[in-house]
Amino acid sequence: MASETRPFLKMNGLGNDFVVWDARVDPLRLSPEVVARLGDRETGIGFDQMITVERSSFGVDAFMRIHNQNGGEVSACGNATRCIGRLLMEEAGKDLVTIETAAGLLHAFDAEGPHTVTVDMGKPSLEWDQIPLAEEFADTRAIELQIGPIDDPVLHTPAAVSMGNPHAIFWVDDVEGYELERFGPLLELHPIFPEGANISLAHIFDEDQIRVKVWERGVGLTLACGTAACAVGVAAARDSKTGRKTTIHLPGGPIGIEWRESDDHVLMTGLTEVEFEGEVDFETLSWRKTGAGDTSTEAEAAS
């Protein structure tokens, strides 16, 4: 790539953080190697996903391209959809926008509270070949998968759900009682998941209240994963562990999930944040901050 400096936004949804590029006028495609270098938290900007906002081929508000921290492109990211929805709504002065993704068209709309956005994530996929799994399971509420000794497995029989990307949910008594940083990489790449999987530990600690810890495919341990929150909410309601409205408590904060009975669509509601503005020099891959985010803006407004 020729020498070029491009502005970006650093955003997060409950700590699940992103670098966002506006490529609607000036297209931008980065190699996986460059994405991974920029995503490195020691030597680069550091992020869970890189988001490129592009023109939509369907004529909707925008197309959202998603790369994980390791440079691989993926189809869905719920928290990023909320963040991009916020930007597009603020830009257009609308309270509803439609975002094209590789997983389909998603609708984001303004919710109650500052910087709070709801996204209609569409219907979950629950059939084994849609998730996908490598072999047939008649019931994906609890598939045959375990890790550890056969007679005393550490984790076993997860639920499997796709929210545009594959998820495995293990029900446990304590999400901190397992070394997810150790088991996550093994489970993510288990042969039962031909496209890999996001791995969640979930504990129902009160009525419709679920604590969740996530190993995100291509990222690792994350403060929040929107599609995992959706998948957990669906898996819990599907197995009659909760109702169809749940609060998912992630390390980065709570997120509201509703698996709407009328059409089986999953609605996800939570906070978004602009952390700062910045720019990258693509010749050297050096970067710098150029502007403040929400915290500074709100502090100035309060003073």
C-alpha cells in the first residue's frame, strides 16, 4: 500500500473494542497481516475487531465489514453493529438505520438512555448444519462434546447456536471456576466446529440473570461479545432455564437480550462508547490520537 494516513475511531460496546474506518468514499482494504499488527495490544492500537464501513450493495445505510484481531474476516459482531448503528444514526439524524453484513441485513435503533442502541440481530440458527457442526445432532440444546477425563470431564454437553457465527455455551456453577484461557483455544478449534466457534461459560444466578465469560473466536478472552450474549439468551430460553427476556452480565457490563416470540428475532440492547479519534500512517503503521471521545465530551459538558 502506498504511503497514506487515514483517520479512525476507537469505539467499544461494554469493553468489546473496535477500530472503525469510514471507507464509503475512499475504499480501504487491509491485509490480514496489517490488521493483526494494528490489533496487537502491545505494539499496535489494540482491538478485538476492526470494522470497515463501506457502501451497501443493497442501498441501505452502510455495509459493515468485520475482521477479528488475528486478521480473519467474520460475518457477525453484535456489539460492533450497535456501535456502527449509533454512528450512522447520529450522522443521518435518524432513529433507525439498516446495516448490511455478511450475515444479512441488521436494523439498529435508538434505545432509552445516552449512547444506548438496540439491534435486531434476526433469527438464531439452531439446526446442526446451519450452525454449523461437523456431524448431525437432532437436538443442539446439548451436544456431545467434553473436555477433560472421560469419566470426570471439566466441561461437557454445551448448547450450540448460531447468531451469524457459531457459539457453544457451557452451563456452569461459576464462570470464574474454569481456566477458559486454557480451554478456550482447544474448544474454539475442536473438529466438531468446522468454522471454529465462540466459547461461553454461563451461570444463571437469579431469575433471568446470567453471568457469562467468553472466549471469542480469533480474539481470545473478551470483556464482551454481543453475539455470544444473544446466543446465551436463546440457549437459556430454549431449554426453559429462563424466560425470553434476560440480562447477560459480561465482564464489561450488562446487556439486555430479548428473543422475541412473535417472530423469533433476537433484540440486543446496550451501551456504546467512542473512546477517541486517531489516525494511522500506513507506511510505518504508526498511529496517534487526534481527538477525545465520549468521556471527555461529557466531562466538558458537565463543567
